[in-house]
Amino acid sequence: MRREPRPLTTRQEAVLAVIRLSLAERGHGPTVREIGARVGLSSTSSVAHQLGRLEARGLISRTGRNWSTCVLVEEPVARRPGLRSRGPGAGGDGYGRRPAP
């Protein structure tokens, strides 16, 4: 039995919004202190906790040790079973079948 993932908390959504804005404006993630100042958390430990929860959920990842190196992880597109790609490399006729030699 699979459980549905819990929705993001208001604070987690706010942290993600700060990260998105920083990446769009400056090209890199905000520091822990910058996130705390924007979402109303004075403790860097509580900001790190929120970032850790987002990382555990697979929504962000770090390219280095610091949280300012975090990037957003794109959600994989849900694929329906039984459908084949008709894009490039999908086969000779677009249905995964190769033409006869």
C-alpha cells in the first residue's frame, strides 16, 4: 500500500519561493541567513532543517557543501503505462518498431 506524500508546509513553500527567486535573479541559491530573513526564521539551524526536509523530499539538491549551492530538482513527468514515445529515436515509424531491412 503506497501512501500519498504529504503536502508541503507553508514554511517549506516559502523557502522554495525564496530559492526560486534567488536563482532567477542572481543565478545561485540564497545563503541560509538570507532565507531566514525572508521567511521569518531567526535560527540558522531551523532554516537548515527546512532545507534538509526539502532535500529529503527530492525538491532541491546541493552541488557543494553549502546550502547556497542548492538547485531546484525538476519533477519527472509522469508517464502512463503502455504509451510509447513518438519523439526522436522512437523507431522508424514512431511506434517503436524498426523498419524491415
